[in-house]
Amino acid sequence: MGKVFRPSSRESTILSKIESTKEHMRRLAISRVRDCSESLASAIAMKLVEKNLVETTNKTALDEQLISCLENMNRLEDFDIDYQIAPLRNLVPQPHIVSLYVTSFVIEKLIKHKDVVDIYGSDEEIYFTINEQVKKFLPK
């Protein structure tokens, strides 16, 4: 018969602190997006087009869509954000919440936009391109 693991109060306290720190960092990253949403969206759009991951007929419309995505992220509840990123949650080991949310937006919603011709590359390539820009604007 298998042994039942029951953490001691010390272990429980440490695990609780780790979880609360993760949650705090998540909320902090989401709130910081508000300060730099336009410049971040522009940088993401430029890199996606530059690396030929997104083909578009109107880069300005792409910028506007990404700005609205980032501004919408600030207004969403945690459940809605988790629901949006659920298909991509296991894409990388320790994903950045903002990068994951924008990647999900690009893959699932931006492809349906009238000015987007097509989206190329794997989910990982899109995530890493977006994450590269997010790290510049939202350092840990």
C-alpha cells in the first residue's frame, strides 16, 4: 500500500508562501501592462511581422488589435485570463502570463482579423518572439 504524504506545518507554510509569491508576481505583471501597452504592442507587432510570423496588409490595424488585447487584459478577471490561456498553459515550463495571453490572442483571435493574411510558425516560435519583447518592457 502506498504511503500518504502529509506535509508538516512548516512545509505547508513554505508552500503557501511560494504560491502567494507566484500570484503576486502574476498580478504585478498584469498591472504593469497598463503603463506600457501601446509601446509593447507596437514592439510585438513589429517583431511578429519582421520574423515573418504574421503576414498582414495593415500593420497599424495589427498594432491596434494588440493594444486592445493588452488593455482588455487589465479589465479581465483571473478566471477569464486562465480560460483564455488554458490551451497553451503547458507550452513552456515557466511561462510569463502576459506573453502567454498575447500568444493565445494571436493564435486564436488575430488570425480571424480581416487585415491578417496568415500566421506562420509554431506556437512556441510565436510565444518566444512575444516573450522576448515582454521581457524588455516588463522585467522581473
